[in-house]
Amino acid sequence: MNKRLRQAALPVLAVGFLSPIAVTPNVQAAMLSADKFNIYGDFRLRLESDWGYEELQADGTVKLKDERNRARIRARIGMTYKPTKNYEYGVRLRTGSDSNHLSPHITLTDFDNNDTGAADFNFDKWFLKANSNGLWGWVGRNGLPFWKQNEMFWDDDATIVGIAAGYQKKFGTNKISLNTAHLSPAAGMHASTGNLALGQVVFTTQIGENKITAAGGLLAFSANADRDSDDAALLWDGNGGRDYNIWIASLQGKFKLGLPLTVGVDWMQNTKNYSETDLDPFTAANRDETEGYVFSLKVGKLKDKADWLLGYYYAHIETFAVNSSYAQDDFARWDPQSSNMKGHEFRAAYKPIKMLSIVARYYMLETIIGTEKQGDRFRLDFNYKF
């Protein structure tokens, strides 16, 4: 199926990119004018520290992992081209590792002499997008077309190949959106494995200066039939051979109460039935660990110079509540980093100038079941965007 998706995408992209050739010279010149192009990018310097990671051993003793302190960077640059108001082409290049479709970070130095990992460059976006009268669609590789308020069930860095479409309709101060897609999840930056079908309904209403958003949808993963393939083996925890039906409900309120206030909650439920006799021991042992929820609270905003923000998140994510190969990788040092975890994030951010934000985050967490683990992580990010 992955090959068929790529074969379907190529003719559409080719027709779109070659379309200016078929018009008159004057029209072609207008379509290629400089104001049709937009170049954007960002650079991040990250200082990261992990400590206090405890693991309960089989003999009842607790083992402390070595502390890890490192400096990392992320660099991305992209371009969009809009020949008309209804069409857009986009590409983006990022740093990272060829084998990692999540993190775009490169470790400059590890102060504890750990391995710094690979330093590669890859295109993580390339797409053709069209829209007309509330209808939209894209083909290629792009971000997940699913409304979300955090990265707990899907990491923003995990771009995905396929075809997506949707519809938006406004009525008064309300808006309803429908999102659908048939996609092939990434396995590293050069391959993909299995399939992902999704659908979502999003309702937004504006009440004065306050905004309420409610969303509900499904992420349905179908694993590659060959769970031992090289591509499937790149995914954590045997996800290359496991199906998921993850229902997600989200509610968010943005309020103007003197200061901007954002409150959010998410609930995740994987309804796929796993057997206690599954051939994969990990699947059998965690077959009932299929629920997750997240609460978030933010005060302030990050838009203009001198803006600031304070945030708090609490997450309780059971082992199979999310597909851990595509969900956030911020909270934990252990693998999989995004599930079988409960814990807190405290966040503070400030914008000394419009194009620069400084973000500090502190994480405290522990495992839900199995071998007891706990740990702390601190990150300080300097993010520059243009």
C-alpha cells in the first residue's frame, strides 16, 4: 500500500509543478513573482539534563542510571509557493538522524561522554495542497491533519506520507471542520510501514473574546503484514507489527480574564482487542493498558516582544493508549518514551524579541506498571524563527 500511495502522489505533484508551463507568458510571469514565495525557518539551541532515573531490579534493589547532560541543536528551513490563492506547494529540510522520524535534534556535545548519535539532513515535508470554498486536500508528506492541543498522542515532528482532505464551514461565530486521511506512517526518514486511516470532527465557537474547541476522532493503525521487515523493526516496542484503534476526545477553552488563560483536557482510548495468548509477549502482558488522559493549564501567551507564558501539564498514558512510535518524546528518558508513564510538566517561557523565545521545562514522572522507573528532566530551549 505504501508504494501505491507514492505512485498516486507523483503524478499529482508533477502536474501541479508543471502547470505554469501551459499558460501564457504574462500569466506565467505573474505566477512566478517573488510575492508568491515564502521562505521560513527556525533554529533551536537546547540544553538538557536528565537525573534521578531509578529502576527497580528483580532482586528488589534500586539502580540509578548515570546522569546525562548535553547540548543539542535543531535547524529547519522551508519554502512555500502559492501560484494562485487555491494552490500551494511546500518543502522543508530538517536536521536529525536518517533512522529517527521523531527527533530533528543533533547532539553537539554530551558532557558525560555518551554517544552523540547521527547528524543527517532530510526533507520532512513535500506536498501539494489545494483549497476551494471550504474544501481542502493535500498529497505528499506533511503534518498530521488532526486537530490537537499538545503532542501526547502525536509528535509534531512526525510528518507522514499520503493523501488528506477535509471541509470547513462557518456559521455565525461557530465553525465545524471535518478531517480525513489515508496515510503511511514513517519508519525513519526514508521509509514507511503499515497504514493509518483517520477521521475527526472539530467544533469551535466564539463567545465574545472567549473560544471553545471540542474535537473527536479516530486514529486507526494497520500494521505491516511482515512485522520482521527492516522498516517495521525501526519502530519502538514492536509497533511495526501491532494494530491500534485510538479514539481521541479533546476539549479546550481559551479565555480572556485579564490575562490569557487556556485550559485543556484530552482522553484517549485504544479499542483494539489484544489477546492474552498473543505471540508477542509484550502485547499479551500489556493488553489491558489502553487508556490515557491529559490535563493542561496555561497562563499568558507567546506572540509579541515581552510576552510570557506559564504552563502545567499532567499526563497519564498507559502502554497502548497511544502508538508510542509517533507520540511525544519529551517526558522520559526510557523507551518507549511516550507511554506507560504518569507525570508532570512545568513550563515557563519568555520572548525578549519577537523572533526569539526562551522556554524552560521541568518534567517529573514514573512508570504506571511493570519495572518501577522514575526520573527528572530539565530543558532550556532558545528558539529563533524567521
